[in-house]
Amino acid sequence: FADLARIPATFLKDHSDREEPVLMSYQRPHISLGPGGELVGVFWSPPFEGPLRAPREEIGAYYAAYAALHGAIERAPCTRHRL
């Protein structure tokens, strides 16, 4: 949890096939905490993730935490509502 709140992930939007191509990239941690340490946001979008740009010594911790969160999301109950 702490590693995903500290180590920024890379998010990409690649629209190079458009008439006016654009490539957007930004970095932010997957988990955002408020001033008191409370959870205020989760940023999870595997289809739009780019290469990790983190110091070598943080790569293992990032991917271990990423795998744990991914597993938790996959195991979470899913409710669907149809309008």
C-alpha cells in the first residue's frame, strides 16, 4: 500500500493514429492519500499504463505492491446494474 502511494506510475494516452496525433503522458502514484493519511483516490487503469520510470531500487517493491493490488481487485465482488 505504502509503495503504491509513494512510487509514481506512468499513464499514457497514445492517439498517434488520429488526424492530429497526440501522445499524452503523466506520472502519479496509484494511491492518493490526504493530509491525515486517509485514502482519497485510487488511480487504476492497466490499459493506459506506460513503462515504470522509478529508481532501480524501487522497482521490485512497486511490482510486488502492484501485483497485490491487482489480485485484490480481481478477487473483489463485482456488482453490475443495468438501467
